[in-house]
Amino acid sequence: MDAVNFSHPWNGTEDHFKIHNQFFTTIRRHNPKKYVKGRSIGINYRERPVKVCIIRKVVTSNLPGIPESVFLLDTGYNKIDSIDIFAKMYHMTPAAIQSIFFDIVYFETDYCIMSRNAKVKQLCLSFS
């Protein structure tokens, strides 16, 4: 199963951030083979499995086309700061990164894989 790895607790703290919600998003470089509506995909934090989600929606856009509200909810930063962060992550200038397409991936929690030392307990729903 493909997985999406989070190495930073976007829009939160180590103990609780967006991936601990039932619904959350990620903005990733466009990948139509990986990000497909209806597909199950693993969610990892720092390479450790956290849960499995269903992709409910995928919207493809360049960074300037993404509304500021999406950046605020996804990264916790405004649009300008988010574009700068993406430029640093992909080792590009802010001007160059704006021409690349990204996918806004909308996830819904399917079920969780909780580690023994998990600090946060979460209600996990199953759709099966």
C-alpha cells in the first residue's frame, strides 16, 4: 500500500496535529497515479504508520491557484509563507515553484494503527 509521510506536525504539535483528525488535507506535488479518489492510502508520521485513510477528493492546481484558506488549514501558514516553505522543501525559488502543479488531497480516516507509546488516543471509524 502506498503511504504519505509527514515529517513535520503541520498545523499543530507533536502530540496532536492535522493527521489526528477524521478529515484533513495535504498539498503534494501532482501525482495522478498515487492520489486517486476512492483509494486507500497509509498515513505515516516520521516513517511510522499511524492510520489508513480514504482519498475523498483530489484538486490539482498550481500554488497561486490554491486559496489562502486551504493553506491556513493545511499548513497553519498564510499563502505567501506557505509558498516560501514549499520552495525551500523542493529546493526551488518561490517564482519557479509557482509554475508546478500540486494536488490538494482530501483524506477521511478509515482506521488507525496506534503504537504502544502513542500519547494521543483517537476515535477511529471504519467504513467497511
